[in-house]
Amino acid sequence: MQKQFLILILNVFLLVGVSLQNAYSDEVFKYDDTSISKIKPWTSESFKNNPEDFQFAVIGDRTGGSDPQGIFSRAVDQLNLLQPEFVINVGDLVEGYTDDKAKANAMWDEVEPVIKKLEMPFFYTVGNHDLGNDTMKQVWLDRHGATYYHFVYRNVLFVVLNTEDPSNPMPEGVDEKTEVYKRLQKEDPAAAQAMLKEFMDSLASYRVPAQFSDQQMDYVKKALEENTDVRWTFFFLHQPVWENPPEKFLALEQLIKDRPYTFIAGHLHYYDIEKRNGRDYITMGPAGASWHKDGGGNVDHILWVTMKNNAPEIAKITMDGIYDRQGRSIELKNMYDRESEGKKK
């Protein structure tokens, strides 16, 4: 009996050995070559699976009526479908511009539960609405800490700047006007657009270049000096300061002229990309924020960044093209068709 059992075990091992010999395998990709000849029904076995590659997403502004359509919340749900390794915002998540600390905290209490739905880390960038006065700044410090910082992920340097250092004041009564604008966005979109245009025109005298303190520039210089061997550097900031660059920004460009980098900003609620010094300078479109001008840059979207060995691949994904497994939703299509909505009346 014992001899027969040993023979049975030996036969099992022999069969397994034959099976393993007839199967191609490595740590990732396996197939049975007994049923597949040397001519294979696929084009390549060089998979895009470099362990040094990673993906992250960038999301734009929410302010200018605080997103009455709920687009920012939908965007968070869509990011969970896409599963980036982390998400970075480019500022302006709350309306701000209030000296009432309780009201400022209430604004953050509204948006932060939405952000917490994300299944991955979320990195904040401060915007002019988030940091419009001393009260808002203190609330930011209490809730989010530093207004500028840096980190390194897989040998890529991420530098988050504060373009409101110090912040520029806004006209009095802007919070009351925002409430009216929010109501009109739902009740009379055309009137809301007219009100927004009038308000934006009135801000001409308030538009001054973004500001960077000496302390912030010293911090950034030190971060760059300590990370000279990274494979890429990303800069995130709210205002696209290259459109009206202050001297300190021009000095920063000189510091980084010999390293590969990308700048990504928000603020204008309109997607745009330009080249400076042979590098990409990207301005994000909105993620629920109001639209400030007509044109193709008026689109709710995210950026999908795949960091490869030598350079990032950057894709702009419109939110009206991201659906769950149930498929296309008329509700989502209508939500993102804001341009048509504004012209109905």
C-alpha cells in the first residue's frame, strides 16, 4: 500500500512538471504555449509596467459661485474611478473673502467632506479665495498648515507655491455679491453671466502681479538645492504668474533653467498651455468654478499625468467623458453642458 501511494505521488509530480514545462511564465505575464504557437495573437510582450512610472491627477478651481451644479463632488467620484496615486489641486476651493472666522470655517466644512471621499491623498495649493485676508489665512493655517511646501515622490520633486504671499485685497461686499451670483446661476444663468462679466471688469484696478515673500523664495531655493538629482520637477501654484511675471518669478526661472520642469496653475478658469524656455506652462480649466470668458478652454476637466522615466505624459480628460460601469449618463451630460445652459435665457 505504501509503495503504491509513493508511485501515485511521483506521477502527480511528473504531471505537474510536464505542465510547468509547457507553460511560459514570468512574474507578470503567463500563457500556455501548448495551445499557442510561435505566432501569437498579440503584438508585443513589452508591457507598460515600469515600476518607476506613476500616475497622478490635477484638478482645478471650484470658486465663483461655489459650484451650485455639484461638479466638484462629481469630479471626486470620477477620480476614484480612475484611481490615480494622488491628486493635487491648484487652489480656490472656497469663496473666502470674509472676516468672519466662523463663516470661513463653515466654507471649509462644506468642501472638506467631499475631498475626504477620495481614496487617495489630496494635496492642497492655496488660492486667492482661500487666502484673501488675515482671517482666511489663519483659518488655512489652522486647518491645512503650510501655505507653501515641497515633497519628493519616486525621485520627482513637487514644489507647491503660494502666489498670495502677501495676498491682495478684494473689493468690499464681494461675499454678498457671490451669494447673489450663486442664486442667479440656478434661476437665471444668462443674468449670472452678465453679472460676472460686470464684476470681472470692475476688478481691473485690483489686478496686480502675484507676490512671493523673500522667506518663500529662500525656502524654494533650498528645496531645489537639496534635490538636484531628481528626474523631474513640478511646480504647482494658483495664479499663472508667467502672464505678468514679478521679478522673483523671473529669478526662479533662472534658478531652474538647467533642470526639466513643468508649471501647473489655475485661477483663470480657462484651460491653456504655452511654452516658455522650452517647458510646459499649463493653466487649468475649472472643476465647477465659474467661466470667465468664451472659448475652447471653457471645459470642466482634470489633468492625468503619467510620470515616465524621462518625462511626463500629460492628458486632459474632460469630465463629461468619465462614467462608471453603468455607462453614459444624461444627468452628467447636462451638468457639464454649462455653456448651453447659460444661453437658454
